[in-house]
Amino acid sequence: MYKAKVSFSGVVSMNVGEVADIADVNIAKDLIKAGYIEEVKPAEKAKPVKDTSNKKPTRTRAKKG
């Protein structure tokens, strides 16, 4: 995945901040060398959060003593 540092148009066209996959490695290398794009790692998928909104609150007893 690559992120555009500037807007450009040609064989590949991108806007500033756009993230895209460029299949041709040679084109990607040329665009990186020219300073038009930078390589970015794909974002990791967030782990799903367990929904606890339907759970009843637990009651605790106070300790005597």
C-alpha cells in the first residue's frame, strides 16, 4: 500500500493523502524515488469488543469486621 505525498497524474494518478495499492513494483519505485508516494503498512483490524451492555451488575457483599 502506498500513500500519496502530493497529487499527481500519469500511468498512476493519486490525490494527496490517498492510499492505494500499485501493482507494478517498478512504477511504485519510481514514484517513491521522485518523492510522490511513500509505502505504508495496512492497518491491522481491531479486535471486536465484547458487548457487556446487557449484563446485570454484580453485587458484592461488604465484609464484616
